[in-house]
Amino acid sequence: MEQRIYLVGLNHKTADVEIREKFALSGFNPVSDGLMHKGSNISEALVLSTCNRVEITCISEKKPEEIKPNVIKVWAEYCGENPELLKEHVYWLEDLEAVRHLFSVASSLDSLVLCEPQILGQLKDAYRKSVDEKTAGVIINRLLHKSFSAAKKIRTETAVCSSAVSISYAAVELAKKIFGELHEQRAMLIGAGEMAELAALHLINSGLKEIMIANRTPERARELARKFNGHAMCMEKMLENLHRADIVISSTGSRTSIISAAQIREVLKKRKHQPMFFIDIAVPRDIDPDVNSLDNVYLYDIDDLKEVVEENLANRREEAERAGEIIVKEVDKFSDWLKSLDLNPTIVDLLNKGESIARKELKKTLRSLGPGTDETTSMAMEQLAVSLVGKLYHEPIVFLKRRSKEEGSSQKFIDLARRIFNLDEEQIPQDAHHSKKRE
């Protein structure tokens, strides 16, 4: 029977953080926690659980109405929650729609922060876990490897991830232009709202050494500090710690400026006039514009950042279209592979490839024999070449048919045969079969 691909999940688009926390599956094991029990009809499963999404991908021969209720029931029971609550927030994708979605997730085109690099690592961790727990089979193995390949293509063949199109991202990109790599820099966030949180995420992803968070509400500062492994402080402590920061991103709701040029002049003395980068994304502004007149100080406000964003939006849209085209092509290739898992197409592909090679070699042989070879001899040699292909592939084909009857599914062996004979014409590096020289 045909194997189907199903994906059920919730993410930042369908559920707020409170719901996502309730239905997190970080420690879930599909086998021991009941998803792949003997009568579940699920042969493979992969679980991805992050702060912004929770998804279960599973493989089954059964129809969706036979699989979906059980997956949602097991998921909700594991979390100690009502399945009806979960149903309100999940999306359900089947077959190529599930494949397309997973490719988009791996490429971080479906992330809260477009092109953030964390999701690919999280997906690789989820895949390793499924391999260790033996819940990944032929289809999930291929699906995940192809999703990683699609993500790599998008990052290397398009510039979709290189343009800053959010205020917070633009702020961090400007900081990188001033300091280069941020591995030795410290940052302070003044204010702990949504834009500050996004800026913190971008900073951490850029390798920032340390982050400090100052906020009028200490609980919120501590919450963000825990999330990003930083240091929280009350607003009253902000000025006395400001000299420790190379990058300052301010986004409070204050009606008047909270940082003056005179204060920064004193801060610079403590820093021995090392450069400071200020990003003021508050409206009205948090930082007195006169700060920009000081030596070794760079100050950008939200209007400066908007200019950067607007310039990059057109490029991002064009590159996103190119990324979408890559995903469409990769999904089509995966679809062809899925179809090839049926035994008959693989037998046909195997024989066709063998005959193609035989005829190509026959032409070389006939050319080397010169023009004296008569037509009867040529036809006899062609018949011999084709017959040898049939004889050569007879045993592998019989083996595939026998395993199909014995085990009810020949997918594993068909996939292996297609790889051994490279029936999908995948590009193989020239040195793939060379032994490494001993040092």
C-alpha cells in the first residue's frame, strides 16, 4: 500500500506562547509514549519541539481520518491537556504539502524571524533523536536529508537571508558593520518589549559575548535574561553599568529622553573612549540626539533604520521568490522519488539504465572495429549486450520481489537499490570513492 506523509503542528502563527508551552514535546518519545504502539499504523515519526513551534511528522499507510485523531489524542494526553484545546490551534498537512512545509521550516522561511539560523540546528537535533530512537525509516531519512539540502541551496544560491528587513535585525546588522564579528562585544538592552527581544535574538545568533537587560519591570528583565543567558538589572542600575556595553539598544516607553550627551561623556571616560554604538528604536526617542556629536559614538534612530529596511525590502521580495522556486523544484524531486518507491518503476529504471549503458558501450566498440562490421553482426552484438543486462539484473530483481512478498514492504530495499545503481541520477563528487591517503 502507498505510504502517506502527515504533519500536525502548531506554531507562532496559530498559537500564542501560553498554548505552545502547554503542548511542548521536548521529552516525547514516539515509541514509549504511545504514538507508535502496535496498532497505531504509524511506521515512522519525527518530533520537532521549539519555543516557536511543535510539530509531529509521521508516515502511515492509513487514511488521514484514521491517523489524525490518534496523533492529537496521544499528544494532548502526554501534555496532560484537553485534545479539544489542541485541535483549535493545530494545522494538518498531507503528503507534498507536508514536504513543502518541512522544506520551508528547514530553510527558516516559516520562522518568526525570517532566515534565523537556529531552526535548522533544532531540526537536525530532532532528526538525530529520531534516528537514535529508531523512529526514522526510509522516508523520514530521505525527507530530512532533502530538507537540509534545500536549506543549504537557499542560503547559498539566494540572498534572501542577507538583507535586514526588520527594525531589530537592521539594528544588529549596523552593529556588525561597526564592530565586525560580535564575539568580543557586550550589549545592553534598555527596555524589554518585543523589538528588544527580537534584537536580543539577533545579537545572540551573531555570537555576542554578553547581554545585559535593564527594564522598569524587573520580572520582565529577568525573564528575558533567562531566555538569552544574560544579566538582568533594574533601570536605576542602567547608568552605572553602561560603560560595560559596546552596543546599546534602547526601546522604552518613556515620554522624554533617558540618556543625555553629558551622561555618555562620563561613560566614555570610564571606557577610555572605546567606540560605542547606540540604537534608539523608541518613539519618542530615548537618547538625546546630541550624543551623536561625541567622538567614538555612533547613534542611529528608528528613521535611520527604516531607510535601511526599505532599501532591502525590494531585494528580499525578489530573493524570496527565488527561494520559493527552489523549494518547488526540490518538492518535485522528492515527489518523483516517492513514486519510485513502487517496485515496478524501479525495475523499469534499473533495466533502462542498464540498457542505456550497454548501448553506449556497444557504440564505442563498433567504432573501434571500424566500418567493416556488417549489420547482422551489429544487431547480434546489440542483442547480446541487452541480454547480458537482463541476466545481470535478474537476481537483484528477484530479490526485491521476494523481499516485498516476505515483509509486506520493499521500500527499504528499493531505496537501497536506487542508491546503489544511482537511478535518481544524483550528482556524486568525483573523489567520493577515493580512499583518503594515510598521513
